[in-house]
Amino acid sequence: MARNHLTPEPPNYEFAYRVCQNPEGPLAKAVSAITDGGFRLTAKDIDSLGGDVANAPVAEQASAVAQGLVAQTQMQVEGFADLVAAMRADTQSFGRNLAASADAIRASNSDASDVLRLTHAMLDRVQSAESQLEAATREASDLRKKLEEARDNARRDPLTDLPNRRVFEESFAERAARGEALCLAVCDIDHFKRVNDGFGHAVGDRVLKAVGSALAEQCEGHLVARYGGEEFVILFSGLELAEARRKLDAARVLVAGKRYRLRETDAPLGEVTFSSGLTAALPGEDVGEVFIRADQLLYSAKADGRNCIKLG
């Protein structure tokens, strides 16, 4: 609060508490992105964040961090523009003065003291500008790393840390264009609404993480992505349908075999399973066509009692 010159008022104390309570959380990251480089939080910043970032949907959390990075980028670009403009003005001024001094020297046959004085003055300005450019370059390098991280975050599901739907669709298009043999699986956690309704979204989030982790572990080397909600997709490349099914079934058995318990009370959560539809992509098919076929097979698996895989 002192660093950002925040007044000792209850809303500011509450905001600071939320930031400090979870230093690795989305609110703290948004504050860090905005204040990095010595910038202070403004009342408008606090109003826009409002401490509600921690409770916002993950897309809004990512947006808050991204907005801070965008603001930094804009200030960085403006700083570079101002610095270059100042150097250009100094150079033009030096050139005019140097030309005038040279004319005066030729006209009066005097010594070159004026030229030396101007040259030394310009050298001082150039050295100062070089120092500023060096500092600005370091800031730009740091900002570039943060932007790269933000770009990577935009392609990942923040809950499971798996690639998101956009990455999955782009990967399918790229690999299909190369002529790779592809199989696509759509997986959906069985009775997931019961988990959320009965135990809360925090427990539901842990179930999503556990299922995502099992799929990534058993299908290592292939693209496992969170498609949305309780749905995951897997893009198998270079495998026959039977081998893709073997890997997917190993994940199904692993998930169904675990005995999940509530972290808070150690009470049993009950069985967690998922159903899946798995199909091979035909030459020339786009991702939408293959996904629809796998999704229909998923519904067939649900209709047949769940906790199974349907091929097509």
C-alpha cells in the first residue's frame, strides 16, 4: 500500500489483503503486470480489478493480466517514440549549428573552438541517449518475455494447464495438411454435474485436473487438450485406431480405478469415470467433421452405460 501510495481506507486494505493472500493468484499477477517497471496502481486500476479478479471466470482473469501487459507495451512504445524523436531533434539541431559554425569559421578565418564546443555538447547528448536506449532495451526484453508467456497462457487452459481448443484445432489442421494419419477422441466425465452440485465447483475443478492428468500421462506424445466444460479431446498422430484405443483405455482404467476422497473431510467422493468416442480421420476431412463423428460416438457410449469407449 505504501509503495503504491494507497490511502488507509477499508476497500484498499481489502484489495491489498487479497493480493497478499495469494501472491501467485490471478489478482496478484494482474497487479504485478500493471506495476512492473515502477508504475503505481491508480484508483481506476483498483476499481477495474476491484479484487474480483480472483473470483472471475478464468477467461476474465487472463484478460486482466493481458490488459496490464498491453498497457505496459503501449507505454514502452510511446517511450521509444519520444526517445527517438528527441534524438532526431538533437541531431538536426547539431547539424544546423555545426553548419552555421563552419560557415562562420570560413568567413572569419577563426579557430574551430565553436565547432569543438558543439561537438562535445552533442557527444554528451548522444551518450545520455545511449544510456536511455540501453535501459529501454532491457525493459523491452523483459516485456517481450512476459508477452511470450502471455501468448503461451492464451493457448493453455488455466485450470488443467493443458492446451486449449484453439491449439487442438490448429494442430489438427497442420498435421492433416502434412498427410499424417490422425485419430480423434472426445472424452466427457460421467455425471460431472452431480460432482459440482453435490460437492461444489472447487471439488469439480480437482476432478477435472485429475482426469486431464491421467489422459496426458497415458497418451503421452499425443495432443491432449481441454475442449471446454468437462470435455477433453485427444489427437493421436501416426497411430492405428486399435493402438489409439489401447492408450485411451489405459487412461479410462486408471481414472476409474482411483478412489477419490474429499480433501477437507477425507470422505469418499465416489467413483469418477469418463466416456469417449474415438474415430480415425479420413483424407480431406476437416476437424469439424471428425469431431462431430467422435462426439456422436461419445453419446453412444453414454447411452450404453458410460465408462466405455465407442469406435467408429
